[in-house]
Amino acid sequence: MALEFRCRDVGVACKNVAKAETADELVAAVARHAKSEHGVELNQTLIDYAVTKVRPVGG
């Protein structure tokens, strides 16, 4: 089952939707996006919070 994460779901004014097949791949994609587009290096607290906003694609 494919997963997705939307920046706006964590209060960031951004239209990015990251998608991946596994949670590990999704976290990696979100971390790359956060650093390159928002200048944010994800720490464990931010990762733990972001994971609570992950949903199935289209969910």
C-alpha cells in the first residue's frame, strides 16, 4: 500500500505531497524535502510527529 505525507497536514504552507511504498522511504523523502525546501533538518521528535500524519495514498 502506497503512503503519502502532506506538508500542510503539519501546519506548513506548502503544497508538497510526498509518496512512497514504505514508511522508511517516505520518511527519507520527507526529510530531503524538509531540508531542501524549508531549511529544516528533521530530528527524531519531528519525525515522530510527521509519522502520525502519514496516510494511505488518496486517504
